[in-house]
Amino acid sequence: MYALIRRMKKLLILTAIISGCSYVSPYAKEVVVPVNRVDSNGVGEQIGAITFADSERDGLIIIPNLAGLTPGPHGFHVHENPSCQPKEKDGKMVAALAAGPHYDPQKTGHHKGPRGGGHAGDLPRLDVDGDGNATTVIIFSDSTTADVAGRSIMIHEGGDNYADSPAPLGGGGGRIACGVIPQ
């Protein structure tokens, strides 16, 4: 695990230098969140981790280091509750439903995507390469580690169109992986 964290820190610094974004100092707030598969039976095997780090200028930097996912775009959101456990809905257990809805502190009730004026938990999509790995750094200028602390990070089975139609919540489908973000 420590080797993974060191590798992720090196990736963060290299990405910051290459992309031209501000350097994330070793003193910036940084949180590493283990991410596990989820299904209606509960929390499964760990598939990697996501690092959340504050930058001095660019907001929240999200560094995924995940493997074993289906290639392509995936809905990616901060959810209200710090849980990845299943919960019953309409008589059926649903994967990670205890995480609650997308984080929406302004009570907008709308899924409009990043910087769209809807849920604060609507993140840019998570892109998974042809080998099932997600390692592309995401910069989310509208948030900080303090904003996401005490919540959960969720990966959905499909892409996200950042609209509530034709399917609710961007059509991302079921919850397939989750991590609890510590306080």
C-alpha cells in the first residue's frame, strides 16, 4: 500500500508539471481512499485507490489508480453518505445504496454535470482504458478535500450524459465500485 501511495504522489507531481497546473505541495491536504467493487451482497474486493488532493490554485485534484473496470466512460460522483453498503429498495437489495444520492448541498435536485449548477457531487466522467485501468488525473476546480470529506465516491457501470433525460441521473446505471472518504 505504501508503494502505491508513493507511486501516486510521483504521478501527481509529474502530472502537475506536464499539465501546467499549480504544484501540489507536500503540505497540501491529501486523502487516499481505497475503492472496492460493490454489488447487492455488499462490499467486495479492492480494485485500487483514489487520491484527493488540494492544489493551491486549481481546486481538487482527483488521482485514480484503479484496475479491473470495464473499458470506456463511467459515471463518477460524490455521494451524500459515507457508506458503500447495499440497502433495500422496492423489496430488492441495491449495491451501495446506503451511500445515498449524489451530494447536493444546495438542494438543486438536478443532475447537470460538473460546473452545471446542479449536484455538487457531479464529477467529470471517469475514463477507463482498454486494459480496464483508470489513471487519468481529474481537476475539479469547484471543490476541495474538505467538501468531499465524510462522503463516498461512486463509480457507475456506464457513461454519464449529465442530464436527467432520457434516463435519470445521466443514465450511468448501477453502482459498481465505491470508496468511503474519511472526515
